Amino acid sequence: MRWLVALVVLVLGRMRRRPRLEEPERLVPTGAPDRRAENIVLLLFGAATVCAIAVPVVYVWDAIPNQTQFLGLALGLALACISAACIVIAKRLVVTEELEEEYGLTHPDEEEAVEQLVDESGDRFTRKRLLVVAGAGAGTALGAAMLTPAASLGPVFEMSSLYKTPWRRGVRLVDEAGRVFLADEIEEGTFYTAYPEHAQREQMGAPLVVVRLKPAELRLPDARYGWAPGGILAYSKICTHAGCAIALYRKPTFAPVEPKPALVCPCHYSTFDVADGGSVLFGPAGRPLPQLPLLVDPAGQLRAAGNFSGAVGPSWWGVRRHGPRS
Amino acid sequence: MRRALVMCVALGLLAVPAAAADPPQSGVTHVHAAPGTSPVDWGAQLFGANCVTCHGPNGRGLDSRGPSLRGVGARAADFYLRTGYMPLDDPGNEPQRSRVLFSKGELAALVEYVASLGGGPRIPRPQPGQGGLAKGQELFTEHCAGCHQVDAKGGYVTNAVAPSLDHASPVEIAEAVRTGPYLMPRFTGRQISDAQLNSIIRYVSYARHPDDRGGWALGHIGPVPEGLVTWFIGIVLLIATCAVIGKRIES
């Protein structure tokens, strides 16, 4: 770290402005240096750096309570300190000179005058380099703090965890209260939410929507023969568009004149055909709803007969490359 | 012999719509029953005059016009008739709440007739007073708000409108939950128990006139428009402040 600071100071030192040939007449009156104000600015920049560094630290440290609130507090304090430092610089350290006319940026002479103005405005600083380093440090730390939440976007290189679901052949379907679903209990015209037995329900791949159609109404692909015993179908409850829970089941009362049965996501109205394996009928979803093959065991209980037909949840780059795994 | 039978059935099917021509386009056909007629007989006459073009003779249903009513029971008949969902001008339309054109007696007679076709569930008698308001909101949010919105003002599913529940009576709500009219799924006792249904109905009644402690309700359309209005007011205030500062600097 010390080496890094030394490097920054060295680079800044090299970038010193070239000496002018002749000193032109001063435009801005000289001001008395104000060491106290400089100390305040240094202190504020230091505080901003500390607060900004606290952001990734709090982000990584999952164990602390009210983590989100502390994240916001640290980021807010960092921004507040930087703005306070800027206010002190503007009010107490930069000599201000009001121009009578507009800034001239077209004529070279005027440009030079403006440049001189800017240079001379900073004359009051006694520890210019230190201030610049402190400011740059605070800015860098703040930038790092702002980028931290990007880590929440998910794995960038390691996607295999996204294919994992708690379903495999033989896992029983249970309702919210943990009761096992019997195939005979599943009625037409309504829908049920089911979870894998003895598994974490918060996982993306856990929740299912279970519906029943008449076996004659099914139009499943040939490869999914036997996936819907007795017309009972199970789909992932997580929409393939934005990952909302699919909470709407549209079922016709009188099929010949009404829209066909479909699962609808309430967020953006992605509509999935339940009869033909979850294909998209309408809306922004780009992939069919993953279907889970079912079987009815000798006790009449519903069990999974394997894993989903496709990856569960919102799509990502290369989502179709693999199938889900247990 | 067999061919003759098929012909007879086909002719019968053709004859029925012809006999009951003039389907009620903008009204219903009232039937005056002689005193002493049983409600089921009166209902049968009303059915023949108003419903048979789509639901078929004896409520057996007609392909591509209307479903069979055998076994749907008094519950569904009462719901569709008392909400004005039926009779429907065109079987392809989505039924909507409209003025009930049958008299109370006619409505009861029709309901009895449909119930007589094949049993089926009776009209539910919910007790919203026994339900809990907070529990009702929780259950409504979980089961109903996806379509009807949490304020019960209605919403959409693809291809249909989920109606507002502003005018739904407790019995109608109970009937709808158990029957699942049009595209709505029905909910069995396993999903929503009768006690839970009472709570839901209590919440729906409350949602019509909620306690707006915050002041301006903005039609109860939710936090997004409320936030937008706050932004709008804030931006106007900011612009006004800027204008005042600008004026002072100028002068």
C-alpha cells in the first residue's frame, strides 16, 4: 500500500506543469494560505475513503444484522464526506474571481487567460499534492464501493450451480404445510403449489405448479410420453423471463369458445400453454416453462420421475447448453 | 334403423334453436307462470325461452355454444344469474357484470331448475363476520391479488379481464371462489377452507372503503403511482425553488 501511494505521488510529481517563459500579470489576487481548512479537507477525504472501503467489507460480511442498512449508511457517509470536502475547498481554499464577461474559449489569448485564472485560483494551497492524493484515494474507494453490488448479479464464470435443482426421481411432492400430495386429490380447473419433500423451499428450482387436464387434452411432445400420469402436469413455478412466481392459472370453463388453459406470470403476463409442455403463448418469456416428469407410486402419492425439461428460472447466456441436474 | 335415429337426433338439434328463435339480444323473455306452477316447472319454461339456444335442451350443452349444466348445481346457476353474467349476447364474449333482467322469483325458479338437472353443490352461505381482516388480506394477496390486484379493483390475465370486486356480494364471492367462473380457477376446500373464505370476503368488503390514513388515496392503484405523484410534486417544488433563486441573483 505504501508503495502504491509513493507511485501515485511520483506520477503526479512528474506531471507538474511546464514553467512559463515569463510570469504574466496576476489576474487573481493572492490569498493567505489556510492550513486549518486544508486539514479539514484532508480529514474529510480520509473519512470518505474509510466509509467507502467499509462498503465492500460490510457486503462480504454476511453475519452482521441489518447488513443492507449499514451498506447504505457507509455509502451515504462516503458521498456526504466528499461533498463536504468539496464545499470546504470551494468556500475556503479556492480564491474566487468573478469575470465581468463570458468565458472566452475561442480566442487563444483568452484561453490562456482562463488557464492562468484556473492556475492562480489554486495558489492558496500549501499541500497541493497531498490534497490531490487524498481526493484521488477517496474517489477510487468510492468507485470500488459503487461497483461492489455488481457481485450480486450472480456468478459470472461459474454457471453450473444455476442448473442445480432439488428434484430427482422418487422425490415426493408436498404442499405448503408439508402434506404429501395424492394423485387423486389433484382436481381439474384449479392449481396447486408443491415443493420437494425435505428440501429447502427457497431454492429457485424447488416450487412447482401442479394442474390437471383431461388426458385427451394433452399435446405433450413425444419425448415426454408418460410425464403426466392421469393428466397431472407439474411445471416450475418460476417464470423463465424475470423469475417471478407464476401465480395465475387461466382455465376455460367452456373450452370451445374460451382461451385455452395457461399459466400466466403476473409480472409481465408471460403466458405458458399447459397442455403442450409449457410453450410460450404470449409475453416476454423466451423459453418454455420447464416441466417436471411425474409418477404415481403404488400408494397413490405423487413423486418426481426425474428432473426438469430445461433449466429453471430466468435465462442467462448459454442457458440451453445443459439440462438441469440434481 | 340406426341411420334414422341419427337423422332424428340431428333434426332435433337443428329444431331446438329454431323453436327458440329470437335469442334474447337486449333483454330476456319473461314467462308468466299460472298460479300453482312449481318453481322447477316455471324455471324450465324460462330456460326454454332464454337459455336453451346455447345450453341445449335439458341443459345438456351444445358444441361450440355453451357448456352442459348438468351437475353444476344451484351454486353456479345462482352466481351467473345474480351477477348478470348470463344470459350472454354472444357465447364468444367474456361474461360481464350487468343489470339482472330476471325478477327475483324468476331467478330463483331458474336456479331451482338447473339444480334439478343433476344435483350439484348448493348456494354457499358464507359468514364474513367470523373471518379475520388481517388473515383475509394475507390470503387474498396469496390467492387472488395476482389477477384482481391487492385492492380488489380488478386487473387482467392474458385474453381476459379480471373484474373489480367492488359490487360483489359475500355470497357471490363465495360462489366464484368455489365455482371458478369463466377463466378463473376454482379453489377447493383444501386450498381455501370455508373459514379462510370468510376472512377473504371480509377483506374484500373492507377493500371497498379502506381506511386511508395517508390522505389522498389516488384510486388505491398502488405504490407506483403514489411514488410517481410524489416525484412530480417534488420536481415542481425544485423547479420553483430554482426559479426563485435565479430571480434573486438577477435582481
